[in-house]
Amino acid sequence: MSSAIEIPRQSAQVSVSPSASPLAERSIHSRIKQTSSAGMAVRQPKVLHPLENEDLRLLLLENISQEAVRAFQAQGFTVDHSAKAMSEDELVEKIGQYHAIGIRSKTKITERVIKAATKLLVIGCFCIGTNQVDLNTASKAGIPVFNSPFSNSRSVAELVISEVVGLSRQYFERGYEMRQGIWNKQSKGCWEVRGKTLGIVGYGHIGSQLSVLAEAFGMRVLFYDIINIMPLGQARQVESLTDLLQESDFVTLHVPELPETTNMISQAELAHMKKGAYLINNARGKVVDIPALIEALKSKHLAGAAIDVYPAEPGANGAPFDDSLNVWSTELRQLPNVILTPHIGGSTEEAQRMIGEEVSLALSRYLNYGGSVGAVNFPEVDLRAITADQGHNVRICHVHNNIPGVLRQVNEVLSPYNVEKQYSDSKGDIAYLMADIADVSPQDVNKLRELISRTSANILTRLLV
Ligand SMILES: NC(=O)c1ccc[n+]([C@@H]2O[C@H](COP(=O)([O-])OP(=O)(O)OC[C@H]3O[C@@H](n4cnc5c(N)ncnc54)[C@H](O)[C@@H]3O)[C@@H](O)[C@H]2O)c1
């Protein structure tokens, strides 16, 4: 994992000396190569440091990987880590000393916590969702929140492929019978998947991965999406959901949970599906009307289903999955050829590792370089790197209220300098400006920060030098 966190080194420019090879002088080709290599000397990025926070402190909770801890330590951050989540009271007591916090889903970053977080610059959610953070309060405090929404796409796609085969061969049923001590060898109603049609609803990160895997199995792939998307391989986009339902042997859902996708597959849609087809839902629980699905399975219109997500899901492992949670749980559990899994679509070691890499990288990038691309609650801004030969360049990272007149005030402060590059964007009430200023003398650096911090819309101003 540490390999994913690139720490640009402050090294001299790389150039190729013409005398590097004894053969060089002998051939025209070598001479041409030398000339062009020398002309393309690589300009190394400068390593930036926060002006006021040489000793940045990070708090990593909920057993975030040791690789992430080591990678942060290697960058000179002081890291405190714990395998456990913290309660709101514990956080309120401790958060004041930290510049960054990394959590998973159990630690709640509430308004009270953010108000106590006087030094906090950034929050990393080492997971998919960000519901555990009060995003609005965080953005108002100038704190971006990063997560890792797509690192488990491949894991979900692989689970779906296994379910396509599992449903087709009924092996979950057979395996269950074996565990009861029953030998029940069958071929009736069991099929190869080669040549069958897979209908993918939602051709995003997961749907498109799945498309490639399914074709490798010899399946024909159709997809339906609300936007026009270039198909991968031989896949074909269809005009309507009904077209897809009528043509597919397997229908698999990969759309987000939205008002438009709630009960997207209900009685009428199930009736459009081919007799003997299968339905797979690894998207979100509310996308399928489960009582309607139960009826379609009981009437044998559908030959099976695989469900990984439910309208209501238990909060912890070991909790019952019964009718107190969803009134139809018992009925669903008793149906043949229905694969039920506890929301494990994206749960693999690889996905966890990728989440660790992606979120660590986002936190380091923001702390060291100011780039906020990928933040969920904050304007997404980045600038190309300051190079090592631009020794006295300074980067300004200015979070401010999104009101008229801010740029005029900031640019007045910057007017005596050469602004090498500047970029600003807004999201709701918050705006973020990054600017690289050339040749700022060490005596001027503090003055610059102070003047910008004093502008009327200032939320947070950092200088990276
Ligand atoms: N089971 C799990 O563990 C697990 C893990 C990861 C993601 N998911 C879920 O999988 C779903 C898809 O994830 P993704 O990363 O591929 O998302 P994505 O945003 O990359 O793709 C979603 C696609 O759905 C399309 N879409 C949106 N509304 C639609 C509609 N009404 N009809 C047809 N298409 C529509 C979008 O245009 C987009 O192409 C999400 O609901 C996500 O929460 C589940």
C-alpha cells in the first residue's frame, strides 16, 4: 500500500549527459536520442510543507490498515491509531489536537465534534459511505471529507458472476441439502451460462466490469442506462427497461438508490421478464419490491433470485434477519433457489486495501498540496505541481464563504506578486481558491497569510511552502 502514496522527492533535474554512452558519438540515431532526451529534462515536483503545522497530527480509528499508518508516518506526520471507534464524548475531548482524522462507518463525526475540532483540516472515511459525518457542518468549517466510492466495483462484479452460475446450476440448494445429509444429483432445470443473455440495469463502474466478465463466459450482454454509454466488447445498449427485461435470461441491477429507482423492479416489470429467468440485486434494497418478487418466485414465473441488499438491514453481525426487520423475511428465506447474502458484494480484502490506498492518498494530497479532487462536500480544485526549481513559490489554499467580492479582496493582496496560477470553484455556500505565487521572500510569507486570513469571507487560509 505504501507504494501508492507517492512522496515526490526533492531531487535535482534529470538530464542525460551526451558522454553517458561510449557508443553515443558513433550513430546518428544515438545522437538524435541524446538531443531529445536532454531537451526533455524531467521537472521534479517540489515537496510542499504547511507553513504553520510542521508537526501534523493524525488520528486513525477503527483499525485502519497499518500500511496507511506507516505511509503517513513516512511523510513525517504524527499518527495515533486505535482499533476501536470513539464515542462522541471521547472525540469532543480529544479531537482538538488533531489536523486530520480517519474513520470507518462506526465513528460519528457530529456537529458537536466538528465544533470542538479547532485544528481539523480534513476527514477521511475509509469506506464507501459518508453518512456518519455531518457533511454540511464540515464544509461550513472548511473541512473536506474524502471517501472511496468505487474501490469495490470489481468485487461486486465477481460476486454477480458467481451468482449467475450459482442460480443456473442451483448449487446453493444442492450444497444446503448435502449439509442436511441429502444426496440429490439433478440436471433438470440446470443450465450452462454460455450463450445465455445477461441484462445489466445501470452500466456504471460495476455494470461495465460485469459486462466484460460475462462476455468472457460466452454470455450475450445487453444493458439499459438512462445515459448513452459506449458499450464494452460486444455488449449492446437497449432503448428501454422493458426491452431488456423481455430479452434477458438473467437481469442484474446496478443503479444507485434514488427516488426514480425505488421499486424500479415491481410486479409489472417482473411480469415482463421471461418465464424461467433469474433476478439479481446487488445494488440497493429499495430498488426491488420484494413482496412482488416473492410472488413471481412462488408462481414459478422466475426460476430464482440472488439478493445481497435489503430495504432494512441489521446494524451488526449476529443480529437476526427476521420478520421484525422486514415483514417478508421468513417467506423469502423459505423459497427454493434464492441466494441470500448479507450485503457482502463489496466486502473483500482487495477492496479494503484499495479503500485504504485511495483515502490515504486523498488525505496526503490535501494536507501536503491542497488538492481537493474527490471531496464529497467541498469544491473540487487542484493545481499542477510547483516544481523543485521554483524554490520561493508559495501555494495559497483559501477556503471562504461563497459571496460576491472575495476574489477582488484576495487579488488586491496578491497584486504586488506574480500569480503563476490560480483556480477557484464553489459548492453551495463554500468556495475554495488555490493560487501559486512566485518569488515570495521568506519575510513576506507570514504577511501574505495574515492579509488573506483577514479578508471578510475567510473560513480557513493555509500556506504551503
Ligand atoms: N452490494 C454491495 O456491497 C455494493 C457495493 C458497491 C456498490 N453497490 C451499489 O451498486 C450500485 C451501482 O454502483 P456503481 O459503483 O456501479 O455506480 P455508478 O454510479 O458507477 O453507476 C450507476 C449507473 O446507473 C445509471 N442509472 C442511474 N439511474 C438509472 C435509472 N433510473 N435507470 C437506469 N440506469 C440508471 C447511471 O447512469 C450509472 O451509469 C449502487 O447502488 C451502489 O450503492 C453495492
